[in-house]
Amino acid sequence: MRSILIWSIVLIPVIAICLRSFRTQTYQDVKVEDLNEEYDFIIVGAGSAGCVLAARLSENADFNVLLLESGGHDDHPDGQLPIAASKLPLTKHNWRYMGDSEPGARIGKLKYAGQTHWIAGRSLGGSSALNWMMYTRGNRDDYNAWQSSGAAGWSYDHVLPYFKKAESYIGSTAVDAGYHGNDGPLAVTTVTYVPPAMEALLAAAADAGHTTHHDYNGASQFGFTKTQYTIKNGRRWSTAEAYLRPAWHRPNLHVMTGAHVSRILVENGSAVGVEFYPPLSLQLRTVKATREVLVSSGTVGSAKIFMLSGIGPRDELARHNIPIVADLPVGQNLQDHVITGIPVVLSGPYGYSRRDIMSLRSILSYLVWHSGPLVTSTLDLTGFVRTKHAIAANSTQPDVQYYVACNGIDDDLSTVMANVRMEYMKMAAHTLGGRNLKDMHTCSIFPNILHPESRGQVLLKSTDPFELPLIKPKYYSSPQDREVLLEGVKMALELLRGDAMSEMVNSSDYLVLYDSIRRRACASLDIRYDSDDCTRLATEEASSTGWHYVGTCKMGAASDPTAVVDETLRVRGIHGLRVVDASVMPLLVSGNTNAPTIMIAEKAADLIKEDWSGNS
């Protein structure tokens, strides 16, 4: 067994490197000296949205397009191997933002003194080259709520065609007819195999009255089922792979990585270009846009670039002595999903231990059939529910999403809850009698608040374009969010206590790690260990960002003073400037945000083409 493990440790990096060799063409950036003085469109950021825009706009041979990306190529050896997703945030391809907690908010304080790691992609493909590849569109009424809030043309019926346009569903699992695309660039598939513990949880969910084995991106979102991923032939399928690389050869598209945009140039109320630092240079360079500047730098990055350009809240700009170009609420309305975790030790080989994941069988299964634990990001089961709070409010949207991972607790927690992982490991060493948790079979359930009432903000630390901004998430600033997550935890515990799970959990170790968090959180306080107050406190202590930040350049009606862009994503009061990324979402969707961001870019490309039709 030891020799197999050693060979597996050697082979997995080899597999990752081989995946890179599948790219049959070398993609070269445009050289600084070969840049045009001006382009029709300049796209700032080659992330989930920027790659889509570059590909779609350059379809028109009369459009000249420049795509600028601050990061590099998505060339990390592990980048194409789905199981390696948890390693990527530790690489240069992550911006490594930090969210600061406010006084009174205890989120994540077990290890990082109130700061939470905010993962955001910094390479071609952006967060789609860094995330856990879950393909989740959200709920029908998420988009109807956008429309009702003033984002005309963004109802579910309006956006569904763009989800379908982007997608090529290649999974063997049946999905609802009429809801998926078959010939789009973005490959989507459903995980085909999950370990026995996940099947037992599906049975427990069915016993509790939930729908199971359904298409949550189809007719109804509610229930528990296997995850849909953006994976193709065992490889991560980012927007760089799906959109940008097939378009790279076009003579009307120039791509430059390592280009750090410092500000947008605005003259007489019109965006006329950008100022940026070329790769490996501190000498500012200017390039002009004859039609539009399209900012796709993400919820944090776009807000920062705008404020450095004098587009933002008057008080914040004045604080840094930045001349005001437009007084707009940039950086406000920040929303994020908040997540917590419930780890369970299984009584037998019902999940994947670290040894299973790195076994020769697992590697051969991947190489021959593109199946097994190496072809997932570990979050192979998801669920969407309404708690009693959503039911009382007559909401048609789920208010809690669950992720389930049974691929070894060390991997689970490093993947989804990096800020508290070490605390769990320390507790495991004590509560499990020194046994090595990495070699045990475990399962973790992660409840996630889908529609938090709390709102945060992104601010500047300084006018240095290379300094990361100040992020104030303000988690739990609305007490209601605590109550929703409490119910999400209680519903998860009920599933774990269901008859279907009775043979899967060890009677002595069952929930021992989660209980350790509870006892620690409440030991020094006059709070009963088995009370809701203790669960609230423990849940908050073990909370983390869901890494789904939106809203800092909110889309809305002209009468909405909190909106930054209109329904066509144009920035208010500035001609030739749009935002195309997750920052325009007025409200969080009921699920992961990568698929909706790609949809936004697909729709934006059509809006832009329509505006310039007949003017090319």
C-alpha cells in the first residue's frame, strides 16, 4: 500500500502536467511595441466575463478589440486537474484579497483575527480558472427580482436564452428539456459517481420530503442532487479554455497579460481609453478606445479601478484627494454568501480518504474513463431549501444552499473553510485520540446563506494602483442572517440523524468535531451547550465567505440612487463606459455566481453589438 501511495504522489503531478500538453497551440501575447494606438473596444480584465466579451466581440471582423489582464496565463501545473482546485488559491493566480470583520462580528476569528480570505482569479479565465467549477444558475425568481428592482430586460425569460447560448451540456445524466444548450462554448456535465455516504444523504433528504436526483438548473431548483460542473473530458473548462483560446488567432483581437490598469481616462464626460503598466514595467502606457471601455475586473477590482479613476462616492474620493469625475455609489451594496461547516467522521469506507484519492485505482480511473474522485472538485452533492424564514415570508426562492464533500476532511476544509481548517485539525488530534484525520473517511456539509440582508463595501486604502483595496463585508450586520444560517445548520443536522445515515456514522465520533466547535465557543460564556444561542455562536465562529461577491457596481433604473449602471450596463453619466461582471448584480442569486457572470457577458456582448450595428 505504501508503494502505491508513493507512486500516486508522483503520478498526480505528472497527470496535471500532461493535461497542459493537450493545448495544441501556443498562445502569444501582443508585444508592447506592437500595440495599436487605439482600439474600438478595450476590455479590462480577462476573467469569467472578460474572456466571453473578447470572444464574442471579435466575432465581428470590423471590431478591433484589446483585452488587458493584470495576471498571467492560467498555466499552473494543477490548473486543469479538477481535484487540485484547493491548491490554486495558494498560487499567484489569486488576488489574495482579505475581508475585514467589523467590531462585534466574530466570523472567522478562530485563526485569522477577524480577516477572511477572499479568493478571486488573477489570470486568463479569472475565477473560472480558480473556482470549484460548480455550474449553478440560481432561481427563476432571482432574475425576476432583478427586473422588479429596475433592471429591465433581465427577467428569467430574458436571461435563459443566454444561459443556453453559453452552454454545451455533455453529461450522461438526463436534464430537463428546454433548459440547456447543446452547442455553446462552455462544457457542462453532471458528476456520475458519488461515494456511498453521499447516496445515503440523498436517501435521507428524500425521507425528509426533499426532491432528489433532479436538474437544479431546470424546471425546479429545490432539493438535493448531484453537482453539475464546468468540466470537459476530465479537465477544468474555464472561460479561457471555452471562449478565449478558440478566438485567439483572430487578427482583430489583441491579448496582453501582466498589464495592470491604473485608471480609466475620461474626457468631457466620455471614456476615451485606459492608463496601464505593461508587463514587467513601471512606465505608464496609454491606449485609446474609439467606441467603449468595458470593465470586467470583478466585484472588487472594478470598484477599485473606478474609484482610482474618480468615479465613486464623493466622500471616499475626497478622502484620497482624487478629482471627482462622477459621484456614484461605487463599492457600495457589497453582498456575499456566508458559509459554515459541519464535519462528520464516518464509521467505514463510505467516503474518500486522502489515501483513496491518491490511489493507483483512482488515477487509472481518471486516465481511462475520466471518472472517479480526481475528476471532481469534491463538492459533488448540492441542495437548495427554504427554511422557516423563507416560508414565513412567502418567498419562492431558497434561502439556504448546501454543499456536501466526502473526500477527506482536510481537503474539505482547506477547500471551503480555509480560515478555520487548522482549528478543526487541532481539535481532531485531541478528540479523536490522536488518530490521523487525513486517512479517515469523513463527510462535511456546508450550509450557505443565499440571500443575506447584510451589505458591505469596498473602499480604497490609498491611491497606489498596486495596493489591494479595503474590503468591509459587514457579515451578520443584519441579525436575520444569523437566524437563517442557524436554521440551515439545524436542517443539516436532521439529515445527518436520519435513518438512511445510521450505518454510515460512527456512534462515538459522530459530529465530534462540530461539537468541539460548540463547546469551545460556549465554554467561557453562560450559554447552555445544547441551546440555539450556543449553535448561533458556534456557527458564527466557524463561518467563512462563500466567495460569491457581487453588487458594487449595481445595475438599476435611472431613478435608483444606489445604482451605478443602467440596464444596458452603461455607467451613469459617462459615455462609452460599461461594467460587465458580477459587480452589476443588484441582488445575489440563489447559488454560485460563475454561471450568471458568464450569462451577463453573453447578454452584454449582444447589447454592445446591437448598439454599434450599422456603425462598424
